[in-house]
Amino acid sequence: MGRVGVIAPVLAMCGLLATAALPPLVVAEVLYGLQERTRADVKTTQVYFRPYCDLLRREGAASIADVAMTAKPQYQVELEGSFLRSVRRLEMTPETERRKDEWDLFAFGHRGSLSFTGVSQPWLREAVKRLALDAGEPVPLAPKTIADGLAAPVVGTRTLEIIRSHVSDVVLVSEADIVEGMRFLAERAKLVVEPGGAAATGALLSGVVKVRPGERVVSILSGGNVDRVRFAELVSASPP
């Protein structure tokens, strides 16, 4: 019977899955992952869940992390990613997260993530992380950037609340990537867009914002308030 338990697929009866063929840790991990997906109002169907459990069984996984590098369909990659993220969050604290260059804001009681990888100088990156960690409120800045439409000296308190509630990710876009976004929009879409308005397109072109295969993405172009001479100087410059 022990051998049958190892090789037999995970059973499904009346909408229920029998996971006796899986190790206790794997069962705990997938059940917790399902719980967190349900908490986030994400539906997980048996059609997707059962094949993933069969994969765990076939590979003899002692933990879902054991099959993270195993080839699998995209829907299983996404399902596994959500499970791994939920399990890792169990041991996550602000202290452990602050040591990383990419933060899962769940550790700080917020949604989404925050990346500091775009700050190349290590000392400046650490300073920015400390500022982000210690402030907890809008902080006045004096940004110097071609994207003057995005260079507000401070974010409003109400705006910060909206960001915390609804924004899932924050990325850093370089000046060169912004210009590349302007150039792309001018050449391909025949649109004159100011630097701040082309920032989202630049983030997509550079790969800072990751796009999954088959995913539909909208890049908001928020303005054409740019001097024509300055526009010509920026888009005609040789790419770095």
C-alpha cells in the first residue's frame, strides 16, 4: 500500500482532493498557499491545482521549493509562485527584508514591492532604503530630472494613502530609459510625449517592469508639455 501511495495520482472526489500521497510539509505549504489566495479573492480551480499536486508527488518533493526549477506549464508557474510567496512571508520581518535590494512590502504592512536595484551606488542605495524605512510619511525631496512632470518635491498625504492601498509595485526608471521611451513613441506611434509621460513606456522597454507572456499591458502617456527644441535634443541624441 505504501508503494501505491507514492505512485498514485492525487485523488479528486466531489470537488475534494485527497493529498495522502504528499509529505506533511508539502500539504501544509499548499493548503496555506490556497488559504492566502482565497484571502486575496483569487480563485484556484481543481483543473489547475490537481496537476500541480501530481507534479509534486512525481518529483518526490519534500517542499514546494524543490520543484521551483522544474519545467512546467505557465499556469503552474503562476500557482507555484503564489504558494512560494505566501510560505516565505511566514518568516518575513521588516528586519530581514530591509537587508535586501528588493522589498516585499507585505513585511511592512503594505501591498506590492519596492526595488532599489536602479540605484547603482551602494552607499546611496543604503541611504535611500534607510530613508524609506524610517520615514513612514511624505518626505520633501529636491529631485533633478528631465521628467519635471514627476518631480514634485513631496507626495501628498492623501496620495500616499492611495498608493499604499492600490499600487502593487514601484520601480526606478533611468533618464536614458525615459528618453528611449520618448524616442520609441515618436518613431513608432508618431506621438510627442514629454519625459514624465514617457516614463511608463521607458520602464516597459527597459524590462524594469516585467511582462508575462500573453499579458496585456497599458502604458499611460500623461502629457506632451515639452519644448520642441528640447524634445529634438533628447530624442536625436545617440542611445547610450
